[in-house]
Amino acid sequence: MSDNTKPGWFGRLFGRRGEAPAEAPPVTPSEGEPDYATAAESAPPAAPTVTEASPDTAPERDLPPELAGADLQPIEGAPEEPPAGTAGQPPATPTEPEGAVAPEAEPPAASALAEPEPEPEPEPEAPAEKRGWWSRLTGGLRRTSSALSERVTGLFTKRKLDATTLEELEDALIQADFGVETAMRISEAVGKGRYEKGIAPDEVRAILATEVERALEPVARPLALDPGAKPFVLLMVGVNGAGKTTTIGKLAQKFRAQGRSVMLAAGDTFRAAAIEQLKVWGERTGAPVVTRPQGADAAGLAFDALQAARESGTDVLMIDTAGRLQNKAGLMAELEKIVRVIRKLDESAPHAVLLVLDATVGQNAISQVELFQKTAGVTGLVMTKLDGTARGGILVALAAKFGLPVHFIGVGEGVDDLEPFTARDFARAIAGLEKDT
Ligand SMILES: Nc1nc2c(ncn2[C@@H]2O[C@H](COP(=O)(O)OP(=O)(O)OP(=O)(O)O)[C@@H](O)[C@H]2O)c(=O)[nH]1
Ligand SMILES: [Mg+2]
């Protein structure tokens, strides 16, 4: 079970280093990496630092671009059409120099405020929250849904249903990232009993929504926090820029609102900015953050954080990790080491390993799930950026292929822009239908 020879909480805070295991050398931030100065001055050489939460910190503290992910790089092997502002950047690893890109990291709020004439907005409509969620989801899925919708209209308007039409529908679904298996199932469902007859495009859309919902229903599962696990340890993994740190912040907010105590571990020790970014989320949400200086061993930090969380009786410990490309063996090994090391303290930890997927990357998500699952034992998925140019069909393919629970989807950068995943809403939005009431 656990090793209880550890010194006390304050001893750990101010005294010795965490007992990172001797195997596998610590992964160091690579050569050619500048910017050590900022991190080094803020913490004592090895002991972890736990920030005290400041729940009353002004909630909307502005993030400088590099904290907000402005150093994002395109994912290697990801299909074309990166988010605006990242085009043409070289592929990245977490060890690459920072600040190469300055995309649309900041929400437009600040500049919008500065605009000379605040045009009076026409209608201050009622249930802003609900409407906001649905319209952002449909907006994010619009690219996929309107492409599909156009094909459906083109294929099924005043035409008899035959094998060629169904094959073309299948192609359209495959192009929309649904995966071959699901595409076949949907076109079979459309064809069933209707050969040589006509079918209206709207009817096809309805079948599409039903079949997508059926595919997603089994994976739309909430994240259940095992009450016996104290702390409940949640490890956040994923490629660079997927939204891990932001998702931790959003989840911290949710857990705090449920009255749980939360601690965050800044396990992305590659970049000083990543540590700072998590600290900001800690301040915003009233969660203490365990940090070590940049370049420290992430597994050792995770170990320290788990011990700190135990000793302080914290309910949920969320461990951030550096973004890593799924095909970089060395970095994936570091992830394995984090898992191994925290199991020395608690065999059942981590209780959840959430893989964060960026909805704009399309097919690359398949290999991300495969490889992160192999290395870190992913227990569930979070899909972010469903508010932009998302390729949401991929979620359908992932459901069919892996059957992993999808706990949350992200539709924006703000603290409230994370919602539990619901199969019906998603299916209707992607099929271009109105919200079900
Ligand atoms: N539009 C939108 N942006 C998001 C969402 N989730 C995260 N982001 C933004 O994506 C960028 C990267 O998010 P991070 O949370 O820093 O991503 P990360 O996975 O921690 O990145 P690394 O630590 O560099 O690997 C930031 O600008 C976030 O604000 C989302 O659901 N929608
Ligand atoms: Mg991060």
C-alpha cells in the first residue's frame, strides 16, 4: 500500500526533496531552451512549493499570451487547416523554444471594450446561458454539419435511393471523420426498406442524428469521483496545446463549486510559463498549487503533490502534465513514470487519467488515443475547442473504436466553458437539427 515513512507536511514543504525513484533519469528541458531565469528565482532549489489559494483574487486576471497558450505549435501529423494564426509553424515538442506563435490566444473581450462606439445591441435576449451553450456547440460543429447537410440535400433531393447514392452518403460521412464502421451503419439505416423509393433530406438528417446518438450514448458518461479515494487523483494528459491546463482550471472551478477541496500539481515542469499558468488557475479557483522549479522531475513533483494532498485531507488532486506528441517515446516514458511513482503512494491512483483532445485535429485523435491509452491507461476523454473550426465527427469514430467515456466537452476558453458531454445534443447539432426540448 503506502509508504508512511515520509516526513510531515511542513517537513516536506520546507525540508527535503520528494523521493522520486531512481530509475529513468529525469527528463530535462532540452538544450537550446532559454528562459530559465524566471522560474529559477521563484522557488527554492528542490523542495516543492505549495501556493496558498487566494479565492478572493480578482477572477479575471489577464493572462499574458504565453500563459494563455500562445506558444502552441501545430500537432505533428495533424491534418491541414490548423486554427487561425498557427499556419505554417513547425511541429513542436514540449522542449522547443517558446513564444514562436502568437495566435488568437486572448479572448477578444479587452479590445472589444476599448472600441470607440459601443453599438447598442439589438436584443438582450433571455436565457443567455442556455442559448450560449447550444449556439456555441452548433457553431463549433457548423463546419461539419453544413458540409454534411449540403451533401445530404444534394444526394437525396428528388432522387431515388440506390446503391450509388448510399455509397456517396457513406463517403460524405467518412470525410466528416465518422469512421468507416459508423458511416456504413448510418447509410445502411438510411437505405433500410427504402430502395428504389425516395427519401427526403430531412428524413436522412433525422436518421443521422438517431444513429450518431446511438453511437455516442454508451460513451457519454459523467466523471464519477470515487468517494473512497482521498484524494481522488486525476492525471491530465495530451498533446501540446490540447487544453489540459485550461481544462484543469475549469474542473477545479466545478469541484470547488461542489464544495470539494482541490489541489493542483504543476507537473508541466518544462516551461516556466506552464507553471505560472496553473498558478493563475489556482488563484482563480481557490486551489493551492504544488510546484517545483522549471526543469524538475515531473514524477517527483507528482509524488510530492500526492503526499501533500493526503496530509492536508484534500478531496481532489489534479496533476497537469507537459504536452507531448504521442509518437515521442521518451516523453511518453516520462508519463509512464509519473503513473508508476504515484502508485508507490497509492496503488489505486491515478483514479482518472483524462486525455484531452483538440476537436480541430480530426483523424490524428485516433493515434493520440491509441498511444496515450497504451502508456498512461487513459480512463476517459475530454474534447476541447468545439467552439471553433471543430471536426466533431471524430468523436463518433472514437466512440466506435475505443468506447472510452467522454466526460466533458469544452466550448471556449473561459472558466465556465466546459460541460458534461451529452450524446443527444451533440448528435442533433452535428446533424444540423434544432435543439431537442
Ligand atoms: N476556443 C477554445 N479554446 C480553448 C479551449 N480549451 C483550451 N483552449 C485554449 O487553447 C489554448 C491551449 O490551452 P492549454 O490549456 O494551455 O493547453 P495545454 O494542453 O495545457 O497546452 P501545453 O501545456 O502547451 O501542452 C489556450 O489558449 C486555451 O485558452 C476550448 O474549449 N475552446
Ligand atoms: Mg498546459
